[in-house]
Amino acid sequence: MAGLLIFGLAKSMELALVAIGFSFVFGISGIANFAYGAFYLLGGFLAYILLNSLGLPYWMSAIGSILMLFVIGALMYRFAVQRIRGAILSEVIVTMGLGIFITEMLRASGFIGHNRYLPAFIPGYVEIAGIGIENQRLMIILIGMLLFLILWAVTRYTRIGLAFRAMSQDELTALSIGLNNNYLALLSMGIGAVLAVIAALCIIPQGFLTVDGAYDVLIYALAVGVLGGLGSTTGIIIGAFIIGYAQTATATLFSSQWVMVVTFLAIVLVLFIKPSGIFGKQKELEEKV
Amino acid sequence: MDKNNKLIRKERIDRGIFVRSADIFALSSWQEMTYLLLPRAIPFALLLLLPLVLELSGNSYWAKVVVVFAILGMMAMSWDLLRMAGMFSLGQALFFGLGSYISAALNHYFHWPIYLTIPAGAIGGALLGTAFLMGTLKLRGIYFAMVTLAFPMLVIRVIQATNFLGGTEGVSATAFPNFWVAAYVSIAALIICFFSFRRMMSSDWGLVARAIGQDDIAVTASGINVFWRKVQVLFIASGAAAFAGTLMTHLLMYAGLSSFSLEYSILPVASVVIGGSGNFAGALLGSTILTFATEALRDLGPLRIALYSLLMVVFALAIREGIFPYIERRYRQFERKVDVI
């Protein structure tokens, strides 16, 4: 039972880490960044290259890949998304197309596969209440909590965070009081990419650097977002906890093959009862009129 | 004359023949009748003749490619139909896979004959697909795209994990009785889809559907139930895509997880983006280009999908109208440079 609690917590934090980057960009700039999975994979890939091909120490390669992905995310906004901002269909096509392009090019590069992995932050495991838990899982819980605390503080107590919140509430009004919406959206895309790398650095050490990982991340980010409500941090956390604990509970109490079924059913159910997600800000048709 | 001081603009003028043939007088001359008829008749004549010519001349591989084109073309048209009603689907593979699996399962486990499994797969796929996505129709904008993107991937994971319906190995199905049935059923379906979708979208019902895509608040304010209309459009579009899926199942004699793969979600989107959207002809042109690109680039393997996505991005960013509207405009109008006065 203690194992269920701790493993469920780690799983939930993992999902929250995965989902927050997607939801952050969507909440602030209204851009659904379907290249999110590609950013995740690219971040892991760059860290791997810096670590193994250039022989940098781990902390340097982690920071290096974070910085590079910030630049890549910002560039993608400036040279692709900004040109078609507001045309929803084109936004979807461009982010999705670039995401698949990056992912498939990485697949073709041959640097991805079951023999490629990233090291854990602190190898080994500790015993809590008689259950061995890898340090990496504990680090995920820690980093997740820290990250949410930082995001919460930044969006409430700094000027840039307040500007982000203004953008997310009403972009036109934010424009009219002198906020530069393109700069803020660019920044949010960059930060979204950084959050994807942080998730990659936390999660990839538990498995391998695989292409399926990129698509999995995108599915989980969407699933948690749909369940909890996109654009709402509370929603993301609640959604991640529901899916995380549901998955861990099914895996330990029944069998691991039902994990995806439970996730799937949860999403179908929520879509029927409350389509905008539990804490969703997405308005329903009737409310808008 | 100093070139810099001269301002030039482009002027577009309708061609005389286009203006003349716009009404009943078109019937007065062969030139005008061919002007009107040829661009409409040639593609369909080619489509009907190609499998015949290719199969009889021994190129049965390329004859099969024409059938694959018909299947992809139907997917692209169903995507375009959804887009017109404001639903941006990134998971056309969901409908495709549902149709594919339903027909294969009925065929394999219950031994239904092929002429029953195809309609059953199409209707069943449409019902299930609509049921899964009905909730999201209450929301607007990009939400539909997100949910449709996640759904087929989730279904793949569910089938992999539970070994339901053959798991990763898929379900086998019987083939079409012979090549001619396969070819002409798919081509007839494509042509019927094309003309009925066009007729549908220019009727009053289609006008409402297109209005929903442009401004759903205005439609709601006109006292029309937007949700219910969207359900109808979704049902028709997913039916067409599921029908394409059943055809593919019986063509390949197999339904597997690849029916839900991202490739089937991206190809229709790329077709419409490349070909141009709005009148279904662009969707068909785009899928022609992509089908033959697929065959030409077969050696590239998984890199193909990277190329499609890049092409799609280039079109979405730079050549936004697509190829077909450009060709159509050049056919009807000519351009000339005139001085700005």
C-alpha cells in the first residue's frame, strides 16, 4: 500500500511534468504546440550527444540542451508560428508538421533506440518503509514540486509572470495596455520547450531514448490536459494525479495490460460528462453566446 | 524611364471564354463546351481508364497504386468536409482504423461475406467514431484537433496492451474476389463521394455546415442547433473515412495497428493543404501528388512522412491557397501588369 502511494505519486508527477509544458504554452498564447513531443525527444537527444559525443559532464550537457531547446522553441515561434498566428488551422498544421519532421529525422539519424539512454541524476535507490525506490523517482517528485512552486511564484509575483497572465486572460486587452504579445508568445514557446527538456531529463533515465517516447509524451500531455482542463495548472495537477494513481492502482491491483484501457476510458468518460475537462477554462458553445 | 518611379500592379481579368461560357450560351460553340467539359471530364475518364489500361498492360503494381489513391482521396475529402464545418481533425486514422478493424473482425470471426462487411464497417466506424468524439463537439476551436490526435494513438496502446482483436498481429480478412471489383468499387466510391459531397456542401444544409466553420455564434443566433449539425457532418465524414478503411482492409487482406498510425492522419491533412481546400477537387489533386510521391520515394522508408510534413509546413506558411485554386484561377483569368495611376 505504501508502495502504491509512493509509486503513484512519482507517476503522477511524471505526468504533470509532461503535461505542464504543453498546457503552459496553450494557456498563455493559445498555441497548441504539437511539436511538444519532438521537443522532448530533441532535448533528450541533444543531452545524449553533448554527454557522449562531446564528453561534457552531465550537468553541463543538461543545461546545454535546455538552452538550445529554448532557442529552438523561440525560433520556431518567430519564423513559423508568428507568420500565421491566429489562423488556427495553419498553426496546427505548422506545429504538427514541424514536430513530425523533427521526430522522424531523429528516427532516421540512427541515434535513437533501445541502446541509448541518459544517466540518472543520482544513481541507486533508497528504501522507504521496506520498499526500494529509485533515486530518480524521488528526484522526479522533488523536481516536479519545485517546478510547480517556481511557476506559481513566477506567474504571481514577477512582472513577466503577470504579463503572461494578462495574455492568457485576454490577448487584445493585454495589447492595448502596451504588452508585446509576440514577445510574450515567443517567450512562452521557449519556456514550453525548456519544460519539455526538463521532463525528458527526468523521465528518459527510467527507460530509453525512443521515437515512440516522443509520441507517448504528446499523448500523455493531451490526455492529462483533456482530463484536467488545458490552460489551468490546478487542472493539470489534478488530471495528472487521477491518471497517475489510476494507472498505478490498476497495474498493482489488476495487471499492467489494463493500464491503457483505464486511461482511455477515463478520457472518454470525462469528454462525455464535462468536455472542457475538470478545471477547464475552455468555454462551451452555449456559454459563449 | 526611371524604373523606380513607376508603380506597377497586377490586374486579373476573367478570360472571355470563361465569361461567355458562364451561362446557357455555352452550348452554342464547341470551343466553349470543351472549355467547360474537358477539365471536369479528363480526370475522371483517366481515373476510370487507368486501372483497365495498367492491369491489361501488365503493370498490376501501378494498377494497385490507383486503388490506393482512391482510398487516400476519400480520406482527404472526408478531412476537407470536417474542416469546412470547423472541425480540424488530426486523427482521421481513428475512423480509418475503426472501419478497417470492424470489417476485418466481422469477416474473420463471424465469416460475414465481403459485400456485408464493407457497409457494416463503414456504418459501424462512423457510429463509433462519432460516439467517441461527440463530447468534444460542444467545444470550439483547437480542442477537437487535440482529442482527435490523441484518440488513435490511445487506441493503438489499448489494442497492444490487451491483445484485443489480434493485438499487435492484427486480424486477417478475405480479399476482394478479383482485382476489377477492388478497383472499380473504390473508384466508384471515390467519384460518388466527390460529387455527393460537392452537391451536399452547396445545398442549404451545406451552407449551414460551412457557416458553422466560419462563425458558430452567428449560426447559434440564427436558431440552428450547432451541436447537432456538427454531429451530422462528423457522421458523414467519418463514414467516408471508415469506408476507405474497409476497402484498405480487404485490399491488403489484413487489418492491423498500422491502420491507426499517424501516417493515415497526416496524409489527408497534407493532401488538402497541398492541393487546396474548399471544393474537394484540391483534396483529390493533393492526394494524387502524395500517392505518386509515396511510390517514387519508397526507398526512403520512414523519412517519407518527414518529407510530407515538411511539404505541408511549407505550403501552410508560404503557398497558403494550395495548388488547385492557383490552377483554377489561371484557367479562368489572365493577369497583366498595369501602371498604378
